[in-house]
Amino acid sequence: MSKLKVTFDSNTWQQVASPVDYVGKPFHAEFVTIRKALDDGRLEAYLSETIFTLEAIEKTDRKAFFGTSKLRSSSTEEVVGDTVKINLTLARDTAGDPRNTGLLKKYFKDASAAGFKILRFPRNAGVSNADVEEFTVRLSGDALAAYHDKLFKVGRRVEDLKAGVFHAKQIAEAHSPGSGLTGLGAAPDSENKKIAKAVAEWADGDSVASHIAIGGDYFCTLDQAKGAGAKSVMSAANLAVLSAEFGLKTITPAALALLLSAPSPSTSVGVGS
């Protein structure tokens, strides 16, 4: 069997990174099988950076985060023939951010030691986490250009479906026109729950887009569209669109473990898409 490229959702990665902490919990045996495949080099494991940025912000703090975080800028220069290209990057300053402590950091340490790599979806004035930078997938030249082209193509399609970052943009624009996603901080406190859900959906959309852009084989999740509303990227209808147009395949931990245990690539297992 060739090496599988699998992106793990926020509800599956910790169990693979630290299976010993989940003894007696659902699917523990399956997660042990998946971790063994990772350790044996039969699996390439990926995580979306949003797990350590957007999703790591406490739900009750998400509106305030966008209202109080400062932006930091950095620039690089590249000489191309007789032209000097200046690339400017804006990101939120997360120095001393409480998201970088506690259990999340512990499980990330286990994941990085196991070989998990981080996928990024760069957005102007987006959220970053310096703690995971070292483990970000490194691409350059044509490979980087191809990744970004696919990433933004999928990202736009997700927004066309009124999913992913679409909802966060709508809220931000309603309360601070023209300010982009930083406008979330201008919303009233009565919008806290709505913003928390919108940021979670933003994270889901960017995770799926980065998985598709890197050429992943399976997106491993326990969601499988169950309970996902029509406005979610993880809804059955939206997953069907992304499957048809970009080949997205979602898979449960149980199905992934069965696939990894199969004697040949031809073995059939149940995969949701």
C-alpha cells in the first residue's frame, strides 16, 4: 500500500497523537492502529493551522480577540531580474497568548514528535501561532504557487457555497464595513455566540481547503456531516459538491483503521464523501 496523506480534524488528531490518554474511550483500538501506521511510515499526517489559531481561542473570547489583538507586519525582498519584489505580510500579534499553553500545547508536542505537519491558509490580517511555525509544510517555487492556486480556488468555492469564512465576513461587514475580518471585533456583545460559531466554521472551511490543496487522500473526522447545518462546509450537500469538484474524501477513524489494516489497496471500506 502506498503512503496515505491524511488530514486529521480537530476531533481526531489528539487521539492519534496521544492514544495512551484515550484508553477505554471510543475508537481507541482504531486510533492505535492509525498511530502505528504513522510510526511505520505508511501514513503522512497533517493538521490545519486553524486548530492552533482560530479554534484555540475560547468561544467566549472570539469577538474580543478580534477587537483587541494588535497587527504585526513583516516584509521580505526578492530580486527578480531588474525588479525588486516586496512581499508584505500582516498577522495578529499573539505574543503571550494563553492559547499557547496547557493541554493544547501538550498534545501538539506529541503530534509534532510523531511527525504531524501543519497546513496553512494565509489570510491578510489573519491569526498566527509562532509555536507551530517550525512544523509548517515548506513549499517553494512552482509547488508553492500550485498549492496557493488550489487553496484559494477551493476557498472561493467554499464561500460560494455560503460556508467557511463566509459567515464571519458577513458579520464583520455588517458592523464595520470595509474592515475585513477585523470587523468582528466591532460587533456588539449580543453577537458573541454567533461569532463563535462563525469562527469555528471559518476554521472548518480553511481546514478542508488546505487538505484539498496539499493533495490529501482523506480528511479524517468524526463529524461525517452528522448534525452539520446546511450552512456548514461539513454538511452532506457541501461535502458532495467538494467531492464532485475537487475529489474530497472524508473518512471515519474506524474506516481509516480498516483501510490501513487491509492486505491490499483493493480492499473496500465504507468512506463518506
